[in-house]
Amino acid sequence: MALMRAAVMNGFGQPLRLVDLAVPSPGPGEILIRLEASGVCHSDVHIWKGETQAAIAPDPFILGHEGVGEVAAIGAGVEGWSLGERAGAAWLHDTCGVCDLCLAGEESFCANQRAHGFNVPGTFAEYVIAQAAFAVKIPAGDGAALAPLMCAGLTAYGAIERARVTHGETCAIFGCGGLGLFAVQLAARRGAVVVAVDTDPAKLEMARRLGASATELATATLPETWPAAQRAHATINFAPTPRTWPAMQAATRPLGRIVAAAMVADPVPLSQEWLTWTGITLTGTSVGTRAQMAALMALHRADPLQSPVEVIRLQDASDALRALDEGRARMRFSIVF
């Protein structure tokens, strides 16, 4: 029996347990991916801490949804995939395919979706099972650098789409971690004037190098000092904190669009009178669809997006989760097998 190394949940908030498990076999409609790398996402932290729980936990409970590798086995009835072909496993393992949202192309909001590392075993392991119809063909390149595209890159792309960012508009991006830096690049490529906001000057400097036209240090006085000339048509929040909200309001011009992309459970004050006076549209975004993933891969293939990553070992996954939870992560983490 072939074995694989995996980091398995050992209780909410507890260090992951390194174990040897049987390599799974793909069933009908599935492929088995031998992973080169897996990103570590802030959503993994929410799941690891028990802040977000599925009705039925995966068995084995393996986190991770940013996996890239190559096809090692193909299940019955699968077409369009070949052994050895590079493949990615993202958040969506599958959706119902028949609800109004799925039929409208909004499958990432499907109430019956299943996700890697949440409903089914994820990518903190040497192998992962993916639904062939939801796996993505990935371009050539370093697996560690490609892995964050599976969620961080896709979420940023989906947020830019949800915000309807167009050429010549001003786009304010709050939070310049992995997702925010992807969004900076994507908005700049659309011809937007990008204003990047973060508490870390080093991240703001990185944002400038990646296409931001201006930067603002996130301070307590930013809501009062936001430059009038930089009021945004679209404001997107990638910072996992409610503290950005007052500045986001100040940054957005009348009839602008505010998109929540970060998982922020704490409420923020919202006045309906403010909405009446400004006409601002407030909405959220959830990862992205297969169509958006295909578009992102085509964009990356033509002109690779930059994503600084810190390469770690599987046994370092627990440390990476803690660093993300405590705000100590300097860049995206990628587990390399």
C-alpha cells in the first residue's frame, strides 16, 4: 500500500499532527494530484481555530486549498486530463451545479458547495483528490509561487470583477498582504489608478513596485486625512480587521462600490442615512468561479503575476498558521513537498 505524508487536524487550535496515510484512489469523475506545493491561507486559520466549521468534518481532516502538482491517477469517466499533466486544486471541490447560483455562473456562492480542507481532505498532504471538472490546468512555473494563485490570486481576481474596476477609475485596496498585492497588480493591469493602504511601510513599498500609483499608511487619522483627489470609484478590503471600515468609507466617492473580500466576523457601524446620501454600493465576494480561474491562469501565463512567498516544510505548517493568526507573516507561505 502506497503511503503519503500529511498534516492532520489534532483539535481546534492545536498543532497539526504529521502522519502517514494511504494514498487515496480517485473515484469516478475524480483525479489524484501528486502535489508539488500547497499555499497556507488565512481561511485555513479560521478553520484550524474552529471559527468556521462544516456540518460534517472531512475524514481525514487535512487543511489546505491551494495545491499545485501533477496528475498521478485518473478515475473512471474522466476526459480532458492526462497523466503527468500539471493541475491545481483550489477552494471549490465541487458544487451542486443545479441551483440558480450555479446556473447563473455564481457557483462560488452555492449553498451546497464542498471545499478542500473544509468539507473534504485538503492539500496539506503529498496527494489530494480533486473533482476533474473543478481542477484547473496550471501553466509552467515554480509550484511554490503558483500555489497562492489557487485562492489568494483567484479571490483577488474575483474581488476586482465584483468591484467592476475599469480603465481610468481609482481603486483603493486596503491590506497589502498576499491577496492585496495580487489585487494591486490586477487593478493596475486594467488601467486603474491604484491607491494601496496598509499599516506596514514595507508592504506599501512592495505595492508601489507592483503597480500602485499612491500609498497611504493606515493610521487612526486616515479617515480624516484621506486626499480628496484619491477618492475611489472602487474600494476593496483584504485586511482581516474591522478597523479599516472608517477609512474605507472616507476613501469612497459618492456612487462608489465597496467590496468586502476579507473574512471579518466583527460588525462595523453602518448608517442607512450615509447610504442614502452617498448612493454607495456595498457588497461582498467569495473566492471565484472556474471561469474566473481560467481567465486568471490565461493572464498569468501571458504575463506572470508576482507573489513573494516563504517556502516552508510540511512540518512547519502549524507555525505558519500561528504566524498568520498573530499577524507575523511577512508574505504568503508555501509548503513544498
